[in-house]
Amino acid sequence: MSTIPDFDVTLNERAVPAAERERIMADPGWGRYFTDHMVTIQYSAERGWHDARLQPYGPIALDPASQVLHYAQELFEGLKAYRQPDGSIVTFRPYMNAARMNRSAKRMAMPEIPEELFVAALELLVRTDRDWVPTEEGASLYLRPFMFATTRALGVNNPAQDYTFAVIASPSGLYYKGGVKPVSVWLSQDYTRAAPGGTGEAKFGGNYAASFAGQAQAVANGCDQVVWLDAVERRWVEEVGSMNLMFVYGEGANARLLTPALTGTLLPGITRDSMLKLAPDLGIPAEEGKISIEEWQAGCESGEITEVFGCGTAAIISPVGTVKAADREWSIGTGETGPVSSRLREELIGIQYGTRPDPYGWVHKIA
């Protein structure tokens, strides 16, 4: 039996005029504009998933006592739709996003959504708003699936019984205008992102809210991003901003990749997973492990570590050029974007935009 309910479709009679849409698409920025429609699906403990709708983009009404507003039962995902050379539109590994949302839901005591329904919601929204998918390589339509508790109750002892799943979309321009440029990072020793047994591996909004103070501290110290250390010893490197970190040892034919292992406190990034599969096929051995701040600094000073970069959906790859902390500072390699990170970025973007072969079956055609 199909797990996908029929979608009730109501088209937006006040859709953005074509001329205005083109003006927006010329310089959309990031998360500033939204397409004409959205998808919502309701859940209740009695009925399961129901009332699937595509409707005009607009406000969502919430009772003031909705549990999401008081106990933060919510989570989200993020992925993109890309225009191919033949005009078709694809997404990248959407079933992996669906699986990760369900792992997050389990941790947050929320209902899992059938993967087929998750992907069907993305497909319907992108097909309907396909004119919002940019044509320029490097630009994309960002998709934001999210879920939140709507039960009207202030009791704190039980999870909600009612939820809304929704998908919205936002055109996204080039992440790096004028080329990829390395960022500076701040080692946060006052704040941690997540602790063992916590919600670090869930894509839960509270993790990101908790990161704002550390990010503000990074900016106050002249850095672009914050590096998170483990919550126990405060010396093992975990993530940078909202991205996974990767370290390149050696160079040329001897280059190899290391990324912090998933311990329950790190988000299992889909770009991270893709890099771990892609790099070895390009002749770059890749492994998961541990690296301390002392090992990071010593490796850079000896020349053993030649490149470091963050990876995630938004930037794909964000090279790190300098590292600062309250008591130390050092540079990585030449301080410029390195050949390994450049090659990995070009290969992955090529797969996503259809300019290189996809031997992994990662690209999912929508329209």
C-alpha cells in the first residue's frame, strides 16, 4: 500500500510576476526570497500523516500553547535543486536527507515521515515552482523541509501528539562571488555545540540557536566562523560553524583526507559522506578519526597538514586559511585555497550540475 496521500493543490493566484521574479533571480542572496508555493502535511497520533497540501506560500497559524513554542520540538533539513544543461531539474541524494530527518525525529520523540512522502513533497514543490530554479552553475533552489509540534498543551512530561511537516524553497545565488576564498576561524573554548548523549547528531534548530553566542565571539575576534571542540576535554576538534571539517595531510600523490569521526555529537553531513566516497575514487585516501587542537597546530607548523576545509550543503567546500584562539594563532598551508579542496569541490559541483558523470546515482531527477 502506498504511503503517499493525494496532495490537494491550490495554486497561488498572486504569484510573483515573471519580470519581478527575474529581477530577484539576478541577485537572490541567501534565504531572502521565497517561491510562490509551499507544501504542508499534517500528522496526528490517531490518523498518521494526512491533509497533504500544496498551497500559496504564506504565514502558518499556531495556537499560543503549541508545544513547539515552549519545548522546541522541531527539526529541519536542507538540500538543493539544480538546473541541468538540458534544462531538466534534479536534487542531490534526497533520500539521504529523508533518512537523516527520521533519525533526528527519533531523537526528538517526533514521528518519522515515510521517505517516499518526503521526496514526493519536494518533487511537487519543485515541479510547481520550477521557474525559480536558477540557470547559472553555482546557483540553485534551496529546499527547506521542516517539522514542528502543534499540540495545544503546556504539559512537559510527554511529547506532542500533533505535528506539521512543511517544505519551502528559496532561490540561492553564488555562495562565493569572485571565487572561493579561505575563511578565518575562532577556536571556541567558552562554548560547546553539543555534548555526548545530547542532540548534536540531530538537525535540531536548538543546536543552531545555541551556536549564536560562539559565532558572535568569533566575529568579535575578527574571524568568519567558529570551530567547536568536544564538550568533555575541550581539545578534540568537531565542527566549524554548521559544517563538517576535513583535514588534508600531504600533497600531490601523497595527499590523504581525515575528518572527525561521528560520535553522536556531530551532524552526519551529506556533503561529508559524499566527500568520503568521492575522494578515494580520485586517488585521495579518506578516513574518519580524531584530531586535537595541538595536533592541528603542530601539523600546520610542520607542513604535514596542507589544507583544511569545512563542507556542507550551502558552501559545498569552505577552505580555512587561519586559526585563532585566546592564546594562539596559526596559518594553514599558504593561507590560500588548496588543490585538494579545489578538486573535490569541482568534482562534486560537476555531478550536481550535470557537467560530470554521476557514477554513484546521487542525482535524483525531478522535472
